[in-house]
Amino acid sequence: MLFTTVIAYVDLIAGGVFAASGALAAAEKRLDVLGFIFFGTITGVSGGTLRDLLSQQQGYWISETRFLRVCIGVSILTWYLAPLLSARRRLLLWADAVGLALFSVLGCAKALQYEMAAIVAVVMGVMSASFGGLLRDTLLARDSVLIGAEIYVTAALVGASSYVLLASYSSMSASASLLLAMVPALILRAGAITKGWYLPSYRRL
């Protein structure tokens, strides 16, 4: 399978997963179906939009409307399923974790495709993974996971850095590197969710 095809599928899945997290956040606020669609869509496309704007590219969902259709469809589906889910908060965290792992590596991979420096690509991956959730939480007046003690940005950093290392120094195909680099990011975020992993906080002496 061509690397561009793998990226397209991962981009679509990442958008759908983040859309689910946005819709689940809307469920917490007991919004109507249009609120679900709005927050699902804005969460699903914001990270990729920021990535494309910084790369001076047209927003990917403008030319490829399937991304919007997936985000809208996932948001509507969540509207119907949310009342049946007793652990919506937990599901939101896991959907966000998967989206973070996908977008951290995807943003990095696309930046490298645009021939950006490795360090810039890593930063692009972190920003792509974090922006959708940050915007969602800000607009919904939720406590953002970015400012909590749990590992979050670090997981995105590890995912993006892993891709750069695998793509630059391993003999693996670009597609395999893309998929494998998501694993450590997801493991770190999963540990934060299930075990409370965190980095030491600043303590003023």
C-alpha cells in the first residue's frame, strides 16, 4: 500500500476518533445534536487544520470533504449512543488518547513530506495532536487535560520523535514506521489514564 494512502486512512481515522471525543464532551454538557456535530467536527479537524496552515497548505478537509462527512457522521452516531454509555468520561479520555497518538505521528509525517527539519516536524506533530483537544476544552469551559499533572503532551512528543527516529534510522518502510511510532505514544497516555503516570511538577524552592 502506498504511503500516501496509509496517511490518508490514518488521517481519516484520527479525525473520526477526535470527533468522537468532541461529541462525548458535548454529551457531558448535555448539548443538542447540533452541539454534538459542532464540537465533534471542530475537534476532529482542528489539529490537521493548524498543521496545514503552518505548512502553508490548503486545509485538508476543504478539498477532501470525506473528512467532514466522517466527523459529522461520528458526531451524530455519538448523539444516539451516548445515553447508552455509562462511562462517557472514561470513553472520552480513551478516544482522546487514540486521537493524540494518531495525530502526533501523522502531523510529524506530513511535515517531513513537506521537507521540514526534523525538529520542526516533531513540534508540528505535538501541536497537531494537542490543538483539537485544547480548543474543545476551552470552548466547553472544561478543565483541559493539557494543564493537568498526567502525561499528555509528553506522549505526543514521544510519538512524533519515534516516527522521526524510525523514518530516519531504521530499515522499516515509511508505512510501518508510521504505525509503529503510534504505539509508544498510546502506551504512555494509557499509563497516565490507568496508572496515573505523570512527570514531576515544578516546585519553587
